[in-house]
Amino acid sequence: MTTVRDVTVRLTAWLERLMPAGDRRDSLTGVLARFAADDRPVTAELCAEVERLAWRVSRHVALIFEPDGTAPADTDAGQWPPQDPATVRARAASVSQSRRFADGTALIRIDGLDEVGLARPYVDAAFTHARDARRIVLDLRANGGGDPATVALIAGWLLGDEAVQLSEVVDREWRRQWWTPDRARGSALRADACVLISRSTFSSGEALAYHLQARERAYVVGEVTPGAADHVLPIRLAPTVLAHVPRAYVVDSVTGGNWEGTGVIPDLKVPAEQALEAALTAMDE
């Protein structure tokens, strides 16, 4: 029988193995120490209880209860499996809408950030469709995140032809910079831009909105996002519990910080369902 104590002790061990040392790791392991004597059998409800406390430090922590799970606990760090190309193509790499309004507005809705090699044709097609638009609205209200390289690809369409550093990801053992790609001269879009966000905009979806806002390239409209800025790995803590474990944090190259805990703060706060109308009105003013 796997108990809450078993799960939190194993999660603590993985945090100490993967997460950069510092106050945030200490705070997170301190939260988990509250369960050190908790011998209740683990359930979905108890996983959610641990998550809610962990979110005070890292909004990305997840404990997924799988009652029929039989796989053993991991001893080596897991990796995210590659995406199925056919599945990505079937959904057009999460580019769910690309349209032009009669007034010249281009609306691009992207609901996820699939692997850049698979996403590039669909992202490029959507932004090419926006060429010469009077203004651009990028709808990220349902964007649950994904590949940071796809963040850089999209940001590059709006930030200019020359490569721009977006961030640095700090791991326990390494640092990695993320830059927008160099573009053909004159190919980046120059029209005014607005980004729509909501409480469902998460992780790398938040990153895209944050980076554009920090560079004053887009006016952000909608709801405050959850505030998940860590990079995570999937780790099985027990046959019935799969965890998302923080292993690195993001530093925006302009602000020197990130959106962890605070979320992306809209320039104009409105309910998600009103964000498009509010954005178009604001851009007319």
C-alpha cells in the first residue's frame, strides 16, 4: 500500500536531485515535510491536497493518481515522450483558427505549443496569412503550453527580423538561452499586436504572453494566468502516482524575473469570454 508519506518522501528526494538549490527548493521541501507522518493510503483527493500546498511555491507540481497503474517507481529521471506526428498534423499543431476580419484585423488562435519541427508549417502559415493586417490578435486563452522552441518561433514573427534573446533556463547543472530565430529581412510582422490570456493559459503559453508584454510588443487582455514558470520532468513516484517535478526555472532577459506565482498580469483585466471584444475596442482607442 502506497501512503501519502511514501509519495511526498519520494517527491522530496527527486526535488533534491533535480531542482536547483536555493530558497524555492527549501520552501517546497518544507511544504512536503508536513506529510512526513501521513500514513493514509494515497488517493486522487490526497494527491490534490498535496498539489494545492506545493503550488504555493511551484504551480507546475502535479501528482496524477492512476489507480490501475502497475509500473514501478522511477530510479532514473524520465523524459517527455516525442509527439506523434500524425496526431499533431490532425490538429494543425494546435493552430485552431486563422482568420481576417473585414476591418483588416488578423486573429490567430493557438491552443498549444507542439514540437517546433511539427508546428512550424502551421504557425508560419497562420502568420503569413496575417501579413499586411491592420492589427493582430493572438488568442492564447486555451493555450496549455508545450515546446519553448515554438514560443521562440511565434515570438520571432512579432519581435523582428534579428534574433532576440527571450530567456535563460537555469537547471541544477546547466543554463540554456532561448532566442527567436533570425528571419529574412522584412519578413517579421510590424502591425500592432494584442494577446488574449485566461486562467487556462499555462506554462509556455504564459511564457509567450510574458515575453511579448515585457518587450512592449503586445497589449495583453484577459485574466491573470496561473503562474507556472518552472520546467518539469515526468517522474513515477509509485505505481499509482505520476509526478511532474520541477527541474529548472526561467529568467526573462528583459525583466530578470518570471511569472511564477504571480501569473501574467493583463494590461486590461476582463473575463476571458469578453477578452476579444475588449481587445478590439482598446486597439481602436
